Amino acid sequence: MKLSSKNYESRLDTVYDAIVVGGGMGGLSAAIYLARYGLKCLVIEKGKGRSIWMQDLRNYLGIDPDAPGRDLIQHGTKQAIDWGADHLRAYVEDVKDEGDTFAVKVKVGRKDSVYPVFRSKYLIAASGVIDVLPQLEDMQNVYDYAGYTLHVCMICDGFDMWDQKAVLIAGRESQINAAFVLDWFTPYITVLTHGLFSVGDEMKQKLAERGYPLYESAIARFVGENHKMQGVELEDGTFIEATTGLINMGSIYHNHYLKGIEGLEWDGENLITNDMAQTSHDRIFALGDLKKGLNQVSVAVADGTLAATQIWRNIRRKSEPRKWLE
Ligand code: FAD
Ligand code: FAD
């Protein structure tokens, strides 16, 4: 059922089998499987996730390569609800481990917000990450290109950069190392620091050896038309010709609501999971971009399948055998 500020109260006494934080690629896959195992689940999705921003999904089996992420989300949300999952548009603020259950506090509504608490036996953390973008005064100028010809994921879109003139935008020196992977797809790489840091001599030398120009001035604006880049203008007046680019400035991790929970093993900001997507906490699972591993739709979707199946196994094994009753 679709929940909202108008009807959520009917679920305040429910103990869900699982609450899924994040209705993106991994979370919806988990919800579809949970619902089809006959388990009670609630998906909580804040909106504007990473997969909504994905303009096309070119490397996923069985769909048109121009299919945007938002179509998959819309379709998957409907599918999960049709099989019996609950879905609420809200923001998960905090999770408390109460022993047998989790108390999940959410914020519903931007204005006149309410803060209900839902409960579940298991928690699936599927809230993903979001990419850091270069901050310009006119952010719309960044959004006009980011996700189209200005990419954030080399595995996803390296193919679409093949032998093109590309800018690599880094947020700190170590992120420049992406140039030495991107060169698989194109050697015509210009490195930009957006004026955020200064580059050491060793790195400068490495770039120079390959002939990759480096500019340390801030970006003024991206230039182009209809989401197609033609170049980048820097604040010092330099114009760099480039038809594509890669932003490699790191990610913001949607994991704050887990920080108070004991017994979770982290690798930096990523959760460590086993081969069934279970974290080191036996009632918390983590999927997709939030867990350590490859940030790809295919991986997130498979993680959802595994987590839901392990939760079903745990619950099923504890339940009474069903008898044929006349
Ligand atoms: P998401 O799909 O991001 O889902 C997480 C959800 O959690 C989001 O919808 C978010 O709104 C929600 N959320 C976060 N915090 C909270 C909270 N506190 N409360 C409630 N909800 C919350 N991958 C590919 O495989 N192929 C591609 O071609 C490709 N291209 C991409 C292009 C772009 C521009 C971007 C940004 C990404 C691309 N990706 C691609 C990566 C892909 O989008 C991710 O790997 C995938 O979406 C990860 O799934 P997920 O379920 O882990 O996270
Ligand atoms: P396959 O997709 O089987 O691919 C293996 C291929 O290798 C086959 O095409 C085969 O012809 C070929 N091959 C084998 N040996 C050789 C050889 N020596 N030389 C050359 N080619 C060879 N899964 C779900 O997720 N959801 C479902 O609803 C679902 N329903 C199913 C319903 C049915 C009736 C069946 C049979 C399966 C269903 N499955 C479902 C399971 C799903 O089909 C498999 O899990 C999935 O196809 C496995 O992918 P695969 O690549 O490992 O194997």
C-alpha cells in the first residue's frame, strides 16, 4: 500500500518483518522479493536519489539502453506495492536497535512535518550515496551536463567517452589518479582541480609524462548545448575544449542513521557485508552503493535478492511448520 501523512497511522502498531531504508535500485529489488515471500515490508524513500539522476542505464540486461533511472524506479515501486509492500515517501532520521526490533524514526512532509516511528525485525540499509559535484555559483549549469555528457561513473559511462577530449575534475590530489584508469577509454584528458587544492610535483610530473594538461584555476562554467558539452571555461579566462568529462570528487554517504548502532563493521563509510548482503549485525543488511563493492545497478539489484532471501530463511526457520488442516 502507498502510505502518506494521511494514512501512516494505521501502520504504527505493525511490526514489519523488514524496513527498507531507500527505495532505489537495491531497496526495490529487496521489497519485490520480500513481498513475494509473503513478508511484511515497508520501503521508505526520501526522493531524488542517485538512480533518479541516472539519465540512461546502458549496461543493464534486458532494458532499452536509453531507459532513464526514474522509469525503473517508477516501475519497481509499482511492482513492489502491487505484490504487497508498503511504500512511504519520507526521510529516515534515526534507527534504534531495541533488541528484537528496530525503531525507525522518520520525517514525513517538508512542511508541518510529522515524525512517526515504525518498527521492524530486520533492517535493510539501501540508502546509497550521492556524488559530490563541483560547486559553481550557477548550479543549474552543472546539472545541465552532469549525468548527460559530464559523467560521475567511469564503469557506467567510460565507453561513451571513447577517444573524446575529456576533463577530469578532482576534489583532492589522490582523485587525479582516476586519469590513469580513464586513459583506457581516452588519452585526451585534461585535469582540473577547480582551485580546490594544489598539486604536488610528483603528480605534476606523472601527468606531464603522459601529456595530460593540468589547470588549477576554478571552473567558471560548462559550455555547450542540449546537455552536450563543448568545453569548460575557467575563472582565469582559459577555455578548454572537451566534449565529455568525469567528475571524481567523492561521495556523500547516506548512512548517518546507522552511526549509533553498535556492532557494525565499516570500511570507511561503506558497510562490510557477507555473501548474503548481511552486515556484521545479524539483523541488518546493506545493499548496493552503501556497502563495500561495485557501485552498479546490477549489483544493487542482486544484493536485494540475497538480503530478502536470507531474511526469509531466518524467519521461516523460526516459524512453526504448517499443517494441512481440514
Ligand atoms: P540508489 O539507487 O541511489 O537508492 C538509494 C535510495 O535511498 C535513493 O533513492 C535515496 O533517495 C534514498 N535515501 C537515501 N537516504 C535516505 C534516507 N535517510 N531516508 C529515506 N530514503 C533515503 N549504474 C549502472 O549500473 N549503470 C549506469 O549506466 C549508471 N549510470 C549512472 C549515472 C549517474 C549520473 C549516476 C549518478 C549513477 C549511475 N549509476 C549507474 C550508478 C547507480 O545509479 C547506482 O549504483 C545504483 O542506483 C545503486 O543502487 P542503490 O540501491 O544502492 O542506491
Ligand atoms: P542460463 O540463463 O541458463 O544460461 C546458460 C546458457 O548456457 C543457456 O542458454 C545454455 O543453453 C547455455 N549452455 C549450457 N551449456 C553449454 C555449452 N556446453 N556450450 C554452449 N552453451 C551452453 N529466475 C528468476 O530470477 N526469476 C524467475 O521468476 C525465474 N523463473 C524461472 C522459471 C523457469 C521455468 C526456469 C527454468 C528458471 C527460472 N528462473 C527464474 C531461474 C533463471 O532462469 C536462472 O537463475 C538464470 O537463467 C541463470 O542464469 P545463467 O546465466 O546462470 O544460466
